[in-house]
Amino acid sequence: MAFVADVFGQALNGLAYGVLLFLLSVGLTLIFGMLDVVNLAHGSYYMLGAYAGLTLIAVTGNFWLALLVAPVAVALIGAGIERTCLRPLYRRGPLDQVLLTFGLIYVFEDLVKWIWSGRIRSIPTPALFSGSVTIFGATIPSYRLFVIVFGLAMAVALWALIEKTRLGAIIRAGVFDSEMTAGMGINIHRVFTGVFAFGAALAGLSGVIAGPIQSAYPPMGASILVPALIVVVVGGLGSLKGSLVGSLIIGQAETFGKVWLPGASMLMIYLVMALVLLVRPQGLFGRPLK
Amino acid sequence: MRSLRAAGFAVLVAVVAAFPLVAGNYPVKLLQEILIWGIFAMSLDLLMGYAGMVSFGHSAFFGIGGYVGALALLKSPGLISALLLPAVAAAAAALLIGFFSIRVSGVYFIMLTLAFSQMFYAVAFQAAWLGAEDGIVGVPRPAALGFSLTSPGSFHLYLLVLVVCAVLLLWRIVRSPFGHVLRGIHDNEGRMQAVGYPVNRYKLLAFVIGGTVAGVAGSLYAQLVGSISPDAFLWTTSGEVLLMVIIGGTGTLGGSMLGAAAFILLQSMVSSYTERWMLILGLTFVLLVLFAPGGILGALRGRVGIRS
Amino acid sequence: MKEVTRRKFLATASVAAAGAAAGPWVLRAQAQSEAAPVKIGVVVPYTGVYAELGVSITQGMRVVFARENDRVAGRKILMIQEDDEMKPPVGIRKTEKLIDSDKVDILTGPVHSGILMGMRDKVHNSKTILIVSNAGADAISRERCSKWIFRASFSNWQPNQPMGGWVAKNISKEVFLIAPNYQAGKDMMEAFKETFVKAGGKVVAEDYPKLGETDYAPYLTKIKQSGVKAVYCFFSGTDAVNFVKQFDQFGLKKTIKLTGAGFLTEPDALPAQGQSALGIITGHFYSPLLENPTNKKFVKDFRGLYGGKVPDGFACQGYDTAEVIVRALRAVNGNTQDKDKLVDAIAKVEFESPRGHFRFDPKTHNVIQPFIYIREVKETALGLNNVPIDKVADVRDPGTGCTLPA
């Protein structure tokens, strides 16, 4: 019985971690899928969100306000970058986007270090969720329970937005075939900027949410990029469902990897990716490749 | 025109060979690092500029060459350890990774190659027998044909000889019929396939050649610095060598050497003067992309280099 | 008359000529010893996650040099700082620049043990004097020791070995060990086990998460499920902050005592850990709350120079490094040409440091820790800090395999 409780406890950990990964990667998959843009600086928006949240909490003392406002700030930055730096590059293909966004990683990391110092900063847990609860013999911080509920709610909300609204239809059309969508008279430039800003906002949001668990430090942007990219690849470019399923699977794989195969825990995420891609190279729910 | 270029190349080689006679240890070390990263970048340019495969995992071969070379040299410091074993190991890895990666293209190819190199990073980072986080230190320089290459002068010449061989090899490949087919594939894969070329086999071969040269570069790096760490596998290493190719001008081969020089000099000099070097480096790349799309060589020649 | 005069003239003339010829040399020698500065190389991270440590160490060094008005034995002290970014290739490149290009008289640093191991041969073969101001790799005081390398900071063994016996006696005879999966982490746990097991302790389980892990949830759940009453760990920097915070978030603080190597709660991590760090017990050779007069002055001077910032162990390491340099140079009258003499002078240096009585172990060139203090995190007048509650005296690294001069 104790074993079941143990496994359940670790499964909860895996769920919380998976949900965090989902929030982080869903913005990236939308940007990738719709704009076909290699945005290596996606992790930087995650970092900016965390730091914006840090400052907002320091100034207002209110975590929930920060959760609302920080993503907006990051969205504005994202929109600005898209308009000035990325739009000229759409015609030029992945190479220049790689170089530019790689340069942006350096720029953002150093700016953050300049403004907030390189010291690791702690983001306080909201008072409402600062304890821990025990469910079926497994102890989990109540904040992580909140993350699970919040993340799953976000997944539902995003699904509704994309599947059930006109805006969502436009985004889906753009992901599927941007030329056609533009041909139908929709201002594709504004949609692109919007989607990019939205993706950045989601990354920023996940930065605030992850903050009380993982704190804020300048290299955090670069270090979160690879896990996010892998989730996107596993789930399938541009697929919301894929992002969710992929991140949940990887969350469990990594967690149980740490528990049962400690020497190989770093490898788990790559093994999952390799397995999925061997069977379905386009990812779990991605568009079939030509 | 050709003899002029050949003469120019010979002069350049002579200057590089004589450099230790006029410069101190530190500038010579920088030059040697530039040479090694230069052929590393050139091997990537073969893939990117000529075959059109943008790989974000080229560090995998650099790292494999570095680790295999380091481990082998610690056992027996000869040329086989220093050059042959790393090349074979890197070629094998390139065959394996290439086989899986070439099935996809574009963004997926970038992602897959990145993930493969990160896999190697994860293994190197956690494996105690590979030195884990600290890597392998105390790597000796090889002894070749009875001569020990530990003296700075002999090592410099040994390095130069190998770099020149690599450059000439890549240069010949690019100009050969094989190279022309690669360029054809890069321009229009469908057409090449329709004409009857086994496109994937050509791409795989290019991938393996590129990986092998990168592996030799990695081993030379371990010999130069005397150590190798998991950072050699990091995706940011792949990113940096990618930058070198793009800065110099993709599809120009020689540009990659220039790009390596520009990157390394910029990084060393700026970081000695200011703490804000990351900001400066990053801004430089951003501005470079926006305003000098052909890279250095492209700007010099006044035209845009071959890119995807 | 004429002959005497001529001889006298010749004598005078030759003396004058000799004086004229020698004059510029004498003047130049004097000018050299007055104008040529002593070059102290500093290779530590100023960017990256561990930049705080590099900055702290440098600040500690400056306290000493400022007190001496940046001069020793008639020569100016020139610090040449290079950022190694905590990356071995960069660190080795910068080391070579300092040794070959800048021709430093004494090299100090690094923070990262990997960089130290990578530069060891270059330093040894070029006969450059290195005073290690942080990196704790045990090997440098053991099989890789060198006549030219001194360590003014600590070896990874030193803060951990005394803790084993102390924890077994005062906290619990059963522990869960956890440290990042790299050489330093493993070495520290081994050192702890030496005295812990001997005192009758039992290691219930060990875990080594990857360095730079951000989510310790699976490990914390394992710790809870193991039923131990005490944890001994080593984490530093970002890892320390995340581990301590998550330990608290999981509610483990209520039933399990957290202990560890001192770096767990040093001031680079403490402010971010906040209340989660209260009650944590660690072993370290320093605490800003030490009562000895040298430390009181050090804290006062440091805070005065750096806007109220409280010094930490890293700053103390920097202070001691600089103090060693100053005293040794004074002992040889500023002569940096005779390296053997300088090495001897450094080996013989003894003084009152903020950590206690400082001296090198002639067997290993490693500092003999006057005390390893067992400290508890409490609220103090200086804010949250490490309060010494016990101590173990005279901790020297065993130095197995070290033969000096090497």
C-alpha cells in the first residue's frame, strides 16, 4: 500500500511538472506552427515574465495582479520584437531567424542581469497556497496543486479559443496555410504579430507561475529552451493537443526517471523524443510531413 | 585567377606558420583556436551552404571527436589516437544521427539535430567515467613519427598541416561533381530526385563528411587546450559555430574561417574590456542579420551568399 | 705637478665616466622598482550564475589592498581581472592570457574546480605562483599538488568531514544524503561519511540530482517516504535556493532537520531562501558573526566600502588571499624575480584572519582551517544569517598522495 502511495505522490509531481512544461511550450508551438519561425528567444520571454512578476509583486505585494499584468508586459515586448526584427526576416528562411533570435537570447539575458543583478531572486508563493496538503498519503505543496488546476484550466480555455472562436479559426487557418489565409483578405501581418505576442505572453505567464517553484535567475531563459523545443517536437508543431499530451508524457517520464533511473534522468526526455519520432516523425498530433 | 588565388592561399599559410616567431603565446593560442573553430565551421558550411541542411547539432561530432581523442590520447599518445579514432567515431555518429535526421527537413531537421546533440550532452554530463560535469583533463599532445609534439612550435606546424589538409579536402569536395550534385539538391531537391539522383544518400554522405571533419576539429581542440568538457556538446556550441558560418557568409567556405576569427576575437577582446560583452555580442548579431545578410564575405563581395 | 694632476684627472674622469655610464642604470633600476607594479591576476566569473562569488572574492581582496593604499614594498599593486564565465575553455584561455601576455607575478582564483584542474598543469609548468581563492577540488591538495600552488580558501573535504561526527552525535544517527551529481558533490558526501559512520551513523539513502536541477520534487518525495529525521546535503548558488525553498514548500521542515555544507546558506543564497532557511545547520570556516577582533574590523571595513553589504565566506577567502600576497611580498621586499624565495615566504605566512589564525599546511600548501564552525540560520541584527553554535578545531586536509616540492 505504501508503494502505491509513493507512486501516486511521484505521479502528482510528474503532473505538476508536465503542466508547467505545457504552459511553457504551448506558445512556442503556436509560433512555430503558424509563423514557421524558429524563435530561440522563446525562453527569454519566460525569463522576462518571471522578472516582471518579481518586480510587480515587490511593488504591489499581490501575486495575482502580477499573474495578470506580467504576461501583458511580455506580450508588448514580443510584439515590438516581431515588428522590428522578425518581420523583415520572414522571406529569408530559418537561418537568419536562428542568428537573430540567438543574438536576442544574449541581449535579453544581459539586460536582465544589468537591471536586476545576476543574483538569484526568489518569487514568493502566494499566501493562499503556501502550505502543503496530503492526499492519499502523498504530500504535495498546495501551490503545485494550484499549478495543476490552473494549467489544465488554461488548456481548456485555449482549446475553446482556438476551436470555437473566429479568431481561433483565423489562427488555425494561418497555421494550416498562411498564403491562402492572406489571400482571403485577412490582414495576415497583424495576425502574425498578434500570434507572436500571444505566444510570448503565454511564455511570460509560465514564467510567473513557475517563479515560486524555480526562482528567477538570468540563465533561466536559455536553459528552459531545449525542454520546450522537445515538447513541441514530440507533440507536433502547431498542435495544442500535442503540446498538452507531449508535456504530460514527458513530465511523468522525467519524474519517474529521477526516481528509478537516477543516472539516466537527463536522458529520459531525449529517449521519449527519439521513440516518438521513430514512429511518427511529425510528432504525436502534427501535420503529416510531405 | 586560379593561380592568383592559390598564391594568396600559400602566402596566408606561410604567414600563419611564421606567426609564433613574431607574436607572444597568447595571440598564437587565439590564432590556433581560430584555425580549429574555422574548420569546424567549414564542415558545417558544407552541410548548410552547399547541401542546404541547417544542422543545430553539429556540436555532437565536435564533442565526440574531443572525448574520443582525449580518452585515446590518455591511453596512448599517438596519431591514431589523436586523429584516426576521433574521425572514425565521429563518422559513425554522423551515420547514425544522419540516418534518422535526414528523413525530415526544415524546422524538424533543426530540432532533431539539436536534440541528438543534447542527448550526448546529457550522457557526458552525468557519466562518471567521462569525468561528468568537469570533463577530462590532462590530455597530452600526441607524438608523431618519433617526434613529440609538445613543444609549441611543432604543435603549431602540426595543427597548421592538418587544418590546411581539411581546407583543401573540403574545397575539393565542393568543386567536385559530388559538390555540384549537393548544390543541385539544395536548389531544387524535387528536380534532382526526378532526374534520378538518390538524394538521401548524397545528403547522408555530406552529413558524414561534415561530421568527420568536425570530429577531427574536436580532437584537435582537446589537444590544444589539454581538456574537454560536456560544454562541447551543448546546443549553444552548435549555435556558436552556426553563427560563425552565417557571420562569414554561408556557402563560401572561406567565410567560415573569417566568421570564426570574428567571433573569437570579438568574444575575447570585448570580454576583457567590459562586463556587458554578452549584450554587445548579441546586438552585433542582431544588427548583422538585419543589415548585412550575406555575412562578412557577402558584404565584401557586394552580393548575398548562397543560403536556403 | 702635472703627473699628479693627470692621474687625478684620469681618476676623476674615469669615476665620472663610470658614474655617468652607471647612472642611468641605477636610476632606471630605482625607477623600475618604483614604477613597475606588482601584477596580481584574478580569474573568476563576473558573469553567469556564480558571478556573485567572483564579485565577493574580489571585494574581499580589495579591502586588503585599499588598506595598504594599493602599495606593497614600494611597488604599486595592480589587479588584472578576467571573467572566466565558469566555463573551462574560457577559464583556461584567460589563464593563459594572464600568464603569457600580462605576465602576472601572482595568479589568483578560480571559483570553478574544473577550471582549476584544467589550469593546474599550465601553472605548474610555467612556474607561476597560484593562490587559489575558491575552487575546492580535493585533488589540488592531494595527488595534483604543486610547489607553486597554494590554497587560501578550503578543500571540499574540510567543511564536511567534521560535520559527520557532529550530526551523528547531536542530530540523528540516520541521514539521507543528497548532493549534485559531480565530483565536488560526491567528494563532500564521502568526507561526511568518514566521521558519520565511525560515530555509529547509518546512511539510509543517497541521491545525486543533476547539477542545475530546478525541480527537486521527486527527490523531496523520496526523502519524505524514507522516513528519515535528518538530511545532510551540499548545494550552492541557484541549486541551494531552489532546494531549500522546495524543501520548505513540501512541508519537510516540520519533521526533518536539514543540515549541510556551509555553501547551502551562504549570503549568495540566503536572501532568496528567506524564512525557508531558518533553522538550517551547516558547517563552514566562516560566519560574519564571529566575535574575533579581526573579523569585527573586517565586517566594518567591508560594509563601509560596499554600501552596507555583509561579507560572506567568499569575501573572507578574498581577504585572506590578498593578505597572504601582501605579507609575502613584504617579507621579500617586493622582489618578484626570485620565485623560489617568494614561494618560501608565502608558505611561511601566518596572521590573524577573520576566520581565526591563518596558516598553510606545509604538507599540502592548503590552508589549515583554524575552526570549522557549526552554524544555525537565525534572525540576527544583520538580518537572516549563520550563527555559530559550535566548532571543531584545527581541520587539515589529509593530503593523501601529495608530495611537495612536486
